[in-house]
Amino acid sequence: MFHKIHDYLHRMTPERPPILREMEAFAAKSGFPIIGPLVGRLLYQLTSLSKAQRIMELGSGFGYSACWFAMAAGPQGHITLTDSDSANKRRALGYFKRARLQSSFDFRVGDAVDILHRLDGPFDIILNDIDKEGYPGTIDPVAERLRPGGLFITDNLIWSGKVCRKRPDKTSVAIIEFTRKLYADPRFFTTILPLRDGVAVAIRI
């Protein structure tokens, strides 16, 4: 049933701008995981509602989520991206240029959490989409760099339902640990939305 609901929501989702459809086609062809249009629209809404300008991505891939952030933030937006692969940086910057996005972009190649430790806050939004086993280690540095009222958004907390297994694998255990820690952390007020693969939206108290 979950997959049927997911497919229904995809069918109901309006067409995206051509550059996003091109990025989605590349992701599908190459097997590269992206947040997709369902979560992309959520990022756009949260950016607009919070009037976010300074945004940090822990794990950016080739820039799909950053496009949604930039479309909402506009010329006042400043987005810091991270990825371990310089090829993703080149591809992302090419997409941004062709899309004529007005936000400014700072794409840093390396370990996302290490990069975060070297940056000063406050950020308005931090998106978390790194390797899942690293999720538990993101909470403290993110809390230190989000402004009060800022948003900590984390993808893949349902993990295709694997978190519900009686004997979850190592990756699922890390996601479960992260989820428990985030819900229990008094610095955040957290809700998990069962959209696509599960998205946590946590407000910095």
C-alpha cells in the first residue's frame, strides 16, 4: 500500500522546471539517490515559510536539493553544499548556471561533518543527507550552528521500511539511534513525516 500511495503522490505532483526534470532523469539513469520532487517541494515550502537565507547541506550529491532551496530563497540565499566527489561539484555548478539560479553557492568537497565543524553559524536550515551511519554524529554540531527557530531536516528515516525489522542491519540501527536521540534532545522539537522515505523536521528551540 505504501508504494501505491507514493506512486499516487508522484502522479499528482505538478511538472517541475526543465532543469529539475533533467536532474531527475540523470539520477534515474545513473542510480544516484536524490530526494525527489515530493521532498523537494517540502524543502521549498519550509524555506519560504521560514524566510531562510543561510542554508547548509550535509551531503549534496549533484545539487538537486540545493536547486529547490535556491528557487525558494532567491537572490538573498546563500547555500553551502558538501560532497566527497569533485565530479558532483562540477555537475552541480553546471546545473545551477544553466538554471540561472540567483542564490549564491559555496560547494565544498570533503567530509560534510568535518566541513560543518569548520564553519561558523548561525544557519537558518541544515539539511542532513550523508551516509546514514554518520547520522548520530550530526546532532551536536548542527545544534551548535542553527539559529533559534532554525530547521534541521533529515532524509531517509524510514529507510524503505528496514527500520521496522526485528533484526535491523547496521545502517538501520544507526538511523534508529539517530531518531531516538533527536526526539529526546531538548534542543529540538521534532516531527517525522512519512513522505517518500521519511523526513524529519526538527525546530531548534
